[in-house]
Amino acid sequence: MSASTDLRLNPYPWYQEMLQHSPIVYSEPFGAYLVFRYDDVRSVFQDYKTFSSALYDGLSTELTFDNQIQGMDPPRHTQLRALAAHAFTPKAVADLEPRIREIADDLIDAMLAGQDIDFVKQFAVPFPVRVIAEMLGVPEEDLDRFKVWSDIIVEISERLLTGQTEELPEHVAAYKEMKQYFESMINQRRAEPRNDLISRLAAAEVDGQQLTDLEAINFSLILLVAGNETTTNLITNLIRTFAEHPKQWKLLRQRRDLIPQAVEEVMRYRTPVQLMFRLVTQETEISGTKLKAGDRVVLYLGAANRDPAKFERPDTFDITRPASPHLTFGHGIHFCLGAPLARLETSIALQVLLDRLDAFEIPPAEALEPLTSFNILGLRKLPLAVKG
């Protein structure tokens, strides 16, 4: 994918061209085969034996990403996911709903009290950071560095996945700082458990086996990133999309029953995580394109979610669309553990915004500035002019 600003803001015309003419193509910059069609992306997710998630193995001696759940294959992935599921239960997520609503209300109050609104800075960033921090048990005074660490983790993973394996001192130092922080928390919680996710991770057992310290640390790190980075950009994309489709916002204000469908449609229409990598373990093929062991594959979720072979009028944002089987959270054994939390946070944010905003728009003079990440679709800031 090009690094141009236009593609980072709107990759979809390029996706449609690739879906039609080059649904599987080799990319020299990525050193990988790019896969765009829905059925092909889904089948790669499904076949975890042929398409491995162990992408980080051996890439770095100091940045131990190979111990993270999304970079593992069975059987250890199965064990680790079972352990995590014991800690990250639907009840633990559902119990947070009143507190999530309080956080959203507080942030909206502060945002509307000012003159100039930057939705990203004032709501989309702090909202999920505060939620996941409270879930983990991180003190409020640590939230600022919590966000800085999250951004560094995203940059480290992108560098490793694209072959930039040189270990920059500032990245290694920040990673070690994060590890030490969570190691200290885990040791504290094992000695004095509390009602938080770190305590449940520290104590969780399956078949008499606990998480190792490194696995618990890295699981905390991935929750830190996935628990705020993805949701920040999902909520940003939601407001950007409704600003561009004011009639859909008006309809949603009249029909709150469409909120669940609206959340799913935003995920499909502007997928926050645009692509994921896999490693080929044995000779295979994808829709006639032959691959050999050691090849890498890039799955374009953003393109798959706009595939006209799967979705009618894929480039139309329509909150009345029946709940679609999008691939935003992946598919198969690596389906996102945090999906219920992301859906809950986004639904609550949407409910609170519907209560408070009659209408809004992006000021015409404002130029949208995309994120620098090649993998995340989002904005650095989102100015809003609020009406009512």
C-alpha cells in the first residue's frame, strides 16, 4: 500500500481496483503476497496450520513479541487463550458498563465545555485508555505514559513485520520500561490480589498451569494496545463517517434500535486495523496463486470488508444494513478476545453522543491528517463544529 496521504485517508478506490484486477499480488516493499478478497482472507484466517501467526519468532532478541498471544500457534496459543478467557470473561466486561458510561459522560462534558473541539484528543484517545487502564488496575496518574507506551508498541510491531529489525535504543528502552512496570504489578497482585484484570491474569489456571511472568506481561501489553489503539480509531472513524453522512446520524437519533447495526457497519465501512500478516508453513495456493513455505501473506481486512462479491453496495454506508459478517476482528482461532469490550465501548460512546449532539460537521476549512501507521486507519485530530 502506498504511503501517500490520500491513500492513508481513503484507501478504498485502490482496494476496489485491486479487488477487480489484482486480488492476489506480490509486493516487493512488503516482501509478501497481498490478499484482498473476502473469501481468500477468511480462508487464510481459517487455515492456521498452513498460515502461521508465529511471525515474530527470531526477529528480535530484545523485543520478545514472539511471546504474545497473537504471535503464537497451537498448542501454546490454545492454552494461553484458555487462560486469558478465564480472566477476560463476558461478566467482567459487562460489569464495567456503568463505569464506562460515567467515563464517556465526563469526557463529553469536558469536550462540549470548550470552544474548539478536537474529538480525537478530547474523547477518542482518553476514553478507551481510561477504560482499559481501570480494567487492568493501572492508576490514573500513569495514563499519560500508558498511551505513549501503546504508540511505541504499535511502531515496534510494524518495524518488525516489515523487516526493519534494527533495534532502536529508544524503542528497546521503552519496551523494557513497560515490561518492568507490568512485572512489578503482576508480582504485587500475586501477593495481594485485587478486583482487576492483572490479578485475574496472575492467578488464572488451566489444567494446573499458570501464565509465565513473560506471558502475563506480554498479555498485559497486547491488552494495552488492542484495548485502546483499535477502539480509539474505531470511534474516530465512527464520528468521521457520521459527519460525512448526516442523514444517517439523523436516522439513528430517531431509531436507537439501530445502534448495534450502526457499530457493525462502521467496522465494516472503515475498518480500524487495515491488514494482518501470516507466514506460510508449507506449499499451498490461494485462488490459484502458488505459495511456498517461508512466504509471507498480508491480509487486507479493509478491502475484504468492501468486497462487492460479499457485500451489496459495499461503498455505501448504511446503518440499516443487516449485521454483516465482516472480518474486522479476524476469524478462526485468533478472533479478537477484546471484541465484546470494543463493541460495548463503541455502543456506549455512540449512545452518549446521540444524547448530546443534535448534529455536527467537520469544518470545511480543516484538512484531515491521517495517522503515520501503514496498518491503522485513523486521524491525528478530528475538529468538529457542533450544532445543538
